[in-house]
Amino acid sequence: MNRLSLNINKTNFVIFHPYNKPLKQKITIKLHKNAISEKDSVKYLGIMIDSTLSWQTHIDKISKKMSRAIGLLYKIRPFINIKIMKTLKFLTIIVIVIVIVILIIVIIIIIIIIIIIIIRINIMIVLLTLFHNYKSEFQISLVDSKFIE
């Protein structure tokens, strides 16, 4: 056994649903009589994933960070010369482009992972359905194949 344990205080879950169809029921998941909290968005691999997969939470978070950086550049503007300011603006633009490219790559990877998980779940459902439908036949064939001495 690997002796890993789940910290219930840090564990939460998200139920994904279309943005125009809110959930009708409140779902509670309990583990060892402790409720796991439901969130509207969670941070996964540095990306905020919200329950409607609209990415609005992540966009708001990045916008807030970029706004702080731009505000800081505006405040230090009187204390540095034009050449340094142009370099900082250029570097800021490069960082923004790199962050956007990385965000797009990570979103694509997450979408691929979600598709793989959905495919695996569908395969498991099909296999379980087939097993359930043919379970009685398997039992009959096993009974029929016994040797009687």
C-alpha cells in the first residue's frame, strides 16, 4: 500500500453542465462521513475550470493579473527612462503572447484528456451492458460445458 491519504479539506468537486441549464438538485458527496465541498470552479494544472466550461473564471483571473502588471508599469513610468519603458512594454507583450499560447495548448490538452475519459467511460458502459445482457448466457454455457463423470 502506498499510504497516500486524501485531505478532505482540500478536496472539492465540480459538476459540469450547460451554462443555460443550472443544476436542479444539490449534490453532496461524503467520504468517511465528511462532506466534500462542491465548487463552481477549480484550479487544475494552473487553469481555472468552471462548471460551464466557459473559461470565464480563468479569463477573469488572467485579466486581473495583467491589469496589476500594467498598473505597476504605469506607476513606475515617471522613475525610469523611455528606453527601459519601451523594453518593459515589449517584454510585457511577449509574456502576454506566451501566456496565451500556453493557455491554448493546455486547454487543448485538457479537452483531449476529457475526450479520452469520455471514450473510456463509454467503452466501460458498453462492456458492462454487454456483460449484463449476456451474463445469463455465460452462466448457462458454463453449466452446459461441465463434464459429468
